[in-house]
Amino acid sequence: MTDIETPYRELNLSTVADFAVPFLAERPIRAQEIGDGNLNRVFRVSSSSDSVVVKQALPYLKAAGESWPLTRHRARIECEALLQHGKLAPGLVASVLHFEDPLSVLVLEDLHEYQNWRDATIAGNDLSGVAALVGQYSAAVLVGTVGAHLTGPERAEMRSRFSYSALCLVTEELIFTAPFVNAESNRYDVEITDLVTALYKDRSLRMAAAELRFNFRTRNEALLHGDLHTGSVLARPNDIRIIDPEFAFFGPVGFDPGVLLGNLAMSRLAHQAADREHAASVIDTAARDYWQAFADEAARRWSATEPWFARFLARVLADAARFAGMEMIRRIVGLAHVRDIDSLPPTARFRAQESSLAGGRALVLGGRCPSFDDLWQRATQEETFA
């Protein structure tokens, strides 16, 4: 980190190379923009012998443009979350090399030998051990920051650093609010307009979304990643690094598992719609491996002084199911979609979109999920939105 007061400016391909000089063994010879996310600019700067990733928070939502202002100080949250999560789950989280607060810039290790897990799931690649490691990471950071594992002062200090931020308000809007009203930020294929109209008219679904939004705001149970989807994982067989925790805050334990499982379900539905049975079965296994590893690691880390682990896990599963449903709905009708489905040919895409809306609704309104198999059945086997 630095104490030098440097005026904020947006880095570009011309200026980021000079910025990265202190973090490379030799002079940089190449800079390229590599990020395709909704929030930030991400560059890889290389010398002849090494490379680093430079990530800058913009003062607006990249996916929406300057018309949607957004605090760039989320970069500090991301830095602190990476450091905190790295302590709780060593070897599973990307390493921070430097943080430049005035520029809202993180310099990170370059993990170019890893594959984005979303790219792997879209391709139907089976990266052995990856889903289980993500499950272990989730349990380490969530169980590691629940009340039973922190002293009162530790919890108060951590909650102060990871308070309800401007990005939490973005989550409220994009996941729990906009998809259920005719919001300007919503976007969807015109061919599914009838489904979207039915969604807007579904009063029970809108009420459930409002309840889940309230839970998201008020249940400050553990330190979340806050946006844990398959694109937040860099992977290779039996090795992962978690990235992009700028949405980190203290919230309901079931949120991170729910978002992750919702994204895996959408990947499964995309393969199903395209008649790729083997790839769909790979996702089935990944989802089950994630939850089993989460449950096993959570049990291992659970405090012996809290004799109610089975009830805790059942509640996390029930909450995760409903949050997964929210994620599956908003990724079809809201601002930010998933390439798993959007990259399909039209007929398959529309089929996957309807299945995702149907699965999301079944998860949100179908009552408490008693088992993982029940959650996965609802998420992936509902064919019509009704």
C-alpha cells in the first residue's frame, strides 16, 4: 500500500505499463486489457520474464456506463477481503502484491496458467477437484467468521471494515428488486416477453424477493465473498484461486453457496438445452461435489461448543436454495446475464431461459429444501415457468 497522494485517473493501455514498472523484474514490453466483467478495468502487464495483473475500480458501473455512478473505493474492500479470506483459506485466494488507494488500483499475481471456471463449464471441461476446493473455501471463510469463531471485539472490528456498502445496494437493486418490476436496467430477448410479463405480475414471487432482500440486509452472520459465481474462480485441476470479492460484507451464510449453485444450475440448463448430455452430467457432479465439500469442511471447522451443526447446515441449504432462485431469475431478465446461456443459438437459448426462470421460481416458492438433491432437482428439472 502507499501513502503517496496521487490524484485519481483512469489507467489505459498507454499508462498502465509505466504504473506496473515497480512490480516487474524487467521493463514492461506488453500491456493488454483482459477483463470482461461489469465493474472494473483489468490489465495484464508483461516483461520478458514475468507479468502482473493490474485491476482498477472505475467511478461508475462499467456494464451501465457513466450514467450509473459507483464508488471506486470498493477496491479497498476487495483488497481487505482478499487478505482476510487468504488467511482463512490459505492457498485458495489470489495474492495481492500492492494496493494504490488514491488510484483505486490492485496489483495481483498473474494466474495466466489458470482457466476461468465459467469458461471451463461452458466448454464442458471436467476440472478435477475444483468444485470441492471451492466448497472448502466457502466453508473456511463463512464458518471461520460466524459468531462462534470470533471474539466480540474481533467481530465488531471486522464488521466495521466490511459494513453494508454501496455495492450491497447494487446487489439489492439487480438481484432482489429490478427483475420483478419493469426497471430500465432490465434487458432480455424479445422472444421471452410473455414470460417476463408473467414474472412482473407474479405477486407471490415479488413478495418473496422483498423478504429475501430484507434477509440480505439484516442477517449479518458471516463475511461473504458477495459475488461468488463460476467467473469468480480461476482454476486448473486440483487447484483454484478465488478472485473479485469487492462485494464482500457481513451477510447471510447461505448467500454465497446460493449464488454459486445458481450459476452452476444455469450452466447445466444451457448444456441440457443444447443436448450436451455429458457436459450436463459434469455440472451435476460439480454441484454435488461443491455442496458435499462445503458440508464436510463446515463440520470440521464447527465449534464443539455449539451443538447444533445439523440445524445450521439445514438452514444454510434452505437459504441457499432461495438465493439460488433469485440469481437464476435475475441473470435472465436483469442487467447482467451469463455467457453460458447467452452464447447458445436462439432456439436453445430461449429454452434455457425459460428453464432458468422456472427453476428459479421453484426454488424461491417451493418451500424449504430438505436436501441437496431436492434443491438440484428443482433448479434443473422445471421446464415451464408457471
